[in-house]
Amino acid sequence: MNEQIEQEQMILDSVDKFLRTDVDPYVHDLEAKDEYPAEIVEKMKEMGLFGCIISEDYGGLGLSTQTYAKIIERISRSWMSVSGIINSHLIMASAVQRAGTQAQKSEYLPRFATGELRGGIGLTEPDAGTDLQAIRTVAVKDGEDYVVNGTKTWITNSMYGNTIALLVKTDPKAEPRHRGMSLLIAEKGPGFNVARKLEKLGYRGIDTCELEFKDYRVPADRLIGGVEGRGLQQILSGLELGRINVAARGVGVARAALDMAVAYAQQRKTFGKPIGEHQAIQLMLGEMATRTEAARLLTDNAARAYDAGERCDMEAGMAKYFATEAAVTNAMDSMRVHGGYGYSREFDIERLYRDAPLLTIGEGTNELQRIIIAKQIMERNPA
Amino acid sequence: MKVLVPVKRVIDYNVKVRVKADGSGVDLANVKMSMNPFDEIAVEEAIRLKEKGAAEEVVVVSIGVKQAQETLRTALAMGADRAILVVAADDVHQDIEPLAVAKILKAVIDEEQPGLVLAGKQAIDNDMNATGQMLSALLGWSQATFASKLEIEGDSASVTREVDGGLQTIKVKMPCVVTVDLRLNEPRYASLPNIMKAKKKPLDEKTAADLGVDVTPRLTVVKTTEPEGRKAGIKVESVDELIKKLKDEAGVI
């Protein structure tokens, strides 16, 4: 066997053992209480997951996006919330790795890789999500610092994490608007306030918060890349990685729903035989399995293109769109296969049913994905 | 002290095993393979001995097909220092029998001179439960099988063994062969950084012929069949009826 395949297999086997031993037994309780999985996060640090795609030169593991997507699929099959703990953290890290100055890379990447500095990205505001250029958080240069004022919301990892890549306007009057946008490495300090933790339908356990910045000072050398006006591009080029992550989460949730349905269909009996022998159930299982496999292949293809440095906004968009819709549909179908038990809190199906819809909204809505796909398909095939 | 741990590549314990149509054995084509779980426990114990300062080096050895190096890499990623692969077969379906394995291990041990051999009590594929015992006889070393607790005390080892009806603690002189049981420890899984580091640890390769051991099978597999499926139980009306059945039909009381 080729060495890389062998190594990937060892990594995935170890991730499976980690999930079986240190995640699966605790998911049901933590999720019911909406409790932050602090012990799981500590184990994730030991596992090296916070540095999995950070370059080996900076203390990471330098894994390919293809391997990363397979890890995320497995984690999400156990509990989607856990995959969110590393997603936006790694988008932040990859922004520094791609666009940071040499000093920023040396200072931050090794600490991101160990999880000593941990966090995510601060983009969304109460009045600006998909339309990021409409953000109002402002950073004004004052001596050696930027002084930041504004509000961010839906910021994952912001209560228990300590660092975020913060998107701000360094020139609110710039035209086009993105030329006035910059990205800062913001470590918690005076004026960086967590206003509240948001209550959510699903994706529980993980800290998604509203943040307030009041005269929060960031040293000017934390401006990613050292030049103002590049923030939007820096973060948008990282979002493809985020979309591949969310696609992989969709595959994981779709697979969890499928696996549970396949097992239940062979145990539960009606009219003297396992329900899996009734065609009504077989049709659902057939569709669920095919959807899962198609979602996995689209995700793997997008990850391969990302690794090869090819343009992959369309591929990542297709994977994100299809895999997350597969998660929603499979969660519903699995609930139908489970009948009344699927609706009960004793089973995990209802968790998948609550978790899956977030995937169609977060990291670029599925409406936006289809628009990206359409524009790209026309651009790549001019009439 | 150096600890030597033999590890075997077997069908992963989560796989539902299928018997080959001709009954000559089980199907290994495209089947997930892993380290024998009892061997994982032995590797874990050896690493713990090293961590508490009771051992200096952990050497893992695997005997079989070339692919067994994956199993060795897993042990290296868990924390073993060095690995030796003895290639003794080309075909994954060829099982090396316990006596041949014990002879190969003896040859390796003669070179390596470990103070302790920690082995799984048996491999979950053939359930022979023989290699450790044969090895200790070939070496003329003391042995302690089915260990659920192990303490090294100077030049002897105190081993708690799982025996019928309870636990037995014995003291054996070192060097010795200890085979481990399920409850000795909970093996760790390798962290991803350790998997990457394992790539750089030494893995030597030899062949059975290099060590002068003939691995020609001595046993003949007559047939292989799947175990019978479980049958439905029966309900009894009263405790008296249950006791009667246990006495007369099952013959267990």
C-alpha cells in the first residue's frame, strides 16, 4: 500500500477510536444540557486536531484537505457541534498561513496548532451576513494601535476561545466598499466583550455568541498581511475551505442518519418481518445511501481541487449545497424509518433533525451556493 | 530493561467475518485489518512501563506478510521505539502457526536480549492461545499467562492472573514471558502528531529464512464453518421448573 494512503488510514482509525472512546458516550447528555464539551476540546488538543492542516513548518500536521474532510465527516457523524470547534479556528489559521506576514506566521501558527490560541472568525453582524461589505464595525488607527468599535453576532468559539480573526472597516468611506475592509488577529482584552450566548434549535453545546467591541485596542502589527484593505479577499479565499468543511459535516450527518436507519430497519419488526424487508422502507434506504455516497464524492472532489490549487468555488459550492441538503433529507427520512421512536428524545435522530438545517444556512446559504454555481458554469462555458 | 512485544495483524474486531465458499478459511479480500486487540494491550503496558521508568526501550515485532508493517506503525505511533518485521508469507491467507512464530521470536530474542516479553494471550483470528507458552518453553524462561496486573520488582515480576473462579497472583523470575488479558489496561489511541512521528522511527525488515526458521504448516485445516445462529430461548413457568431443567437437561447444577 502506498505510504500516504497507509498514513491516512492510520489517522482515520485513530480519529475513530477517539470518537468511540471520548466523544460518543457523552454526546447525548452534553447536547441535552447545551453544555460546552470542555473535556472533548482538551482531548482534541492532545489529538493534534487544531493544527491538522497547518503547515508542518509551523508545528502543524500539514494534512491535505481531502484527509481533513474525511476527519470532519467522521466527527460530524458522532456530533456535528464538535466539528465546529475546529472549522472556524482553521479558517482563521489558514488566513494567517496564506496572507499573514512572516512575523505573524511565526508568532501565531504554532500557538494555533497546539490549541493554546483557539477561536474562529468574526464576520457576521446583526445587519450583515451574506452581504459582508455592509459591516459597520470600525477600526481607527491611534498611534501603535487600532481602536475597534462595533458588534458581531453568530461568532462560533467566541466564549471559550480566546482569539478571533476580526473583519473590520479601516476605511468606512472606501469605494468599492471592500477596499476599506481589513482583518485583525484579535486576542481577548479590555473592550472585547462577549455580550450573550445565543440559544439555538440545534448545534448545541458549542458557544455561538454575540460580541461587543468598545474601544477595544489591537496592536497595529496584528493587521493580517500588514496592509489595509485586503480583509475581505483574505477571508473570502478561506471560505472555500469552510464550505468543504460544511459539506463534510453534511456527509457526516447524512451518514449518521443512514447508519441509524439501516440498523433500525433490521431490528424493528412489523407484520412478522423486519421493516427493512418492506419496500416502502427499502426505497428510503436506497435513496438515503445514494445521496450520502454522492455527497461524499462531491466533497472529496472539491477537496482534491482545493489541494491542487485549482479554482474550486463551484466545486465547493456544489458539495456544500448537495451534501447539506442530503443531511436534511436523510435526517427526515431516518425519522420516518424510526417511526415514533425517531421523534423521541431517547434516540439521536431528533438531534440530527435539529442540527442539519444549520448546514443549509451557515457558511454561505444554499441559495447563494446555487447562484455561485450558476455564475461559474456560465463563466466557464461562454456562449 | 528492554521490553519486546510481538504484535499480529488480524481481521479488525468490528468486521463481520465471512467463511470462504470452499471452507478453507475466512475471506480476507478487502477486509479491514488491525492489530490484535490483546497485543494492543501488551503494547500499552510496555509503554506504561517505559513511562514510569521501569523500561528503557520498547521493541515491537510482527511476523507474517509485508502488510504487517502497518500494524507495526500503529504500535510505533502509540509509543513503541523501534519495530522489526519478519516476512514469513506472501499470501495474506497463509497463517503462520504458533510454533513457527515462537521459533522466529526466539531467534529475534536471542539477538535483542530483552528482559521481558509482553504478548497478547491469544490472537482473535485463530484463538490458539499457544505462542507465549511455546516461546517460554523454547527460551527456558518463566512464564505468566492471562495477566490482569503486572508489577516489576527488581529481578522478578509479580503478575495477577485471571483464572477460573478468581484471581491468582504469582511471582516469576526475570527474564520472563507474560501474556496479557483483557482487563490489564485500556490501550491508548495514537495522537495525530505521534502518527506523523512514527514515520521516522526505525523499522527493520528480515525474513524467516534469515533467521533459519521453517514456517511450513504442520496443521491441516479440515473445514471452516460459521457458528450456528442463536436459537430462541424458552420460557419456564416457575422457579422449580427452572431448577429441574438446569439439573436434568442442561446438567449445570
